[in-house]
Amino acid sequence: MKKQTENGLILGSNSQKITSTTRFDEIFPIVNIEDISLNDKFLRHRPKTPNQTRIRRDIITAKKRHMENFRAAAILPSFYKVKDEPITFYYNDGEEPAVGMTPEWWEQEAKKFKPNMNSRLGNILEYDVFLGAVIKRLVEKENYSIKKAWEITCDSQLNAGNLGPFKTKGKHAKGRIFEYEHIRRIIKGYGNKGFIMVGNYTEGKNVKYTASIEEMNLSNTVYLRTVGWVVLDV
């Protein structure tokens, strides 16, 4: 079994130990949808782009469905390797992200990760609520204008994980393919159907932003620079 480091965190079917409650809260901060109101000023924003339109709509949908708070991983997962055992993943600062696995693999392993907290791949509604929580924080706590908060969260390549209450000091291996800003997340689609990539990507004239979505239509296929976006119940 892989040794737990002083500042690290290992969670999953192979180990249920954590270094401290504080550390757990840093790795899996709560996305507090209960703190979002349909009367919030940031939701009065008139969307200027397709990303903004989708996110505003999904936040309203999630509120009307009474979605509960959840936890979302604040750093990228890394591979967890034990001799003669199937490979899985865990979270620890300073290690290479677990790129190179299919969406189906991530869906399966996410469920095994911490089943007592209903671990799973997050879906598009949860991701958009996460972005909404970032926008709310930027407006109410960090004095961004509503227009600017929507713009930088939805339609720039500033990663939402480095904004607002979900900012992390986690470091990962250097190099373009391992930079946090250039790794895309695998999530489930609406109704938990199909898989979607979200996040930043640039190749030639193909530019994707933090809130950009792209369907993953090929089954059992490895998509470059992608990792699962794992969420937990509170």
C-alpha cells in the first residue's frame, strides 16, 4: 500500500484514512448551493454567451430541483498503484495527474472511491452549480463586477478551480500536459447520460474555456488531457 505523506491525502477503497479533517475540507471543499438564492444579484445578469446562458439556466434548474450541497475535488487526481492490484486513483499534491483513462474507467472507479459518501463523476448540473458558486463568491466577497465575474469564470481560460472559495495551493508536475490549467474534466451529461469534457483547451483555432463543454461520443476511448471530476455527498 502506498505510504501516506505528511501533507498528502489518500482516500478510496484501498485506504479510508485521512491526515486531518482540515485537509479533507481542503481537498474536497463544499459546493454550497444552499447559499445560492434565485434572488441573488449575480443571477439577474443577462447572459452574453452560450456558456453563460447554459450556466444560468442550470443553476436555476438545480435550485428548483432542490439539489443538495456536495463536495468537489479541488486538486487533480493521481494514479494509485499497488503491486498485483488494479490501478485506481487518489489525491495528493505534487504528483502527475491521472491522464490516459477512458470515461468508462473513471465512472467505475469514481463509484469505488468513497462509496460511503456516494462518490461519483459529477454531472453537468453539478459542474454549472460549482461555477455559479465561484461567480457568487467573486461578486460578493472579492468585489468583481457581475459582468466581469461571469466573463472570467465562463469565457476565459482562468480555471475556476483557482477562483473564489475553491482556490487551492496544490501543485502538480510541470510541463504543458500536466499543468492544471490545461487538463480537462470528464463529467456526466444531463440526466447522468453520456460523458462530457469541460474546461480549457487550445489547439490551433479550436479554443475552449473553463465553462466550455464537448460531448465524448466514442465509447471506451482515451481522450487526451482528461481526468475524472469526482464529487461526494456532504
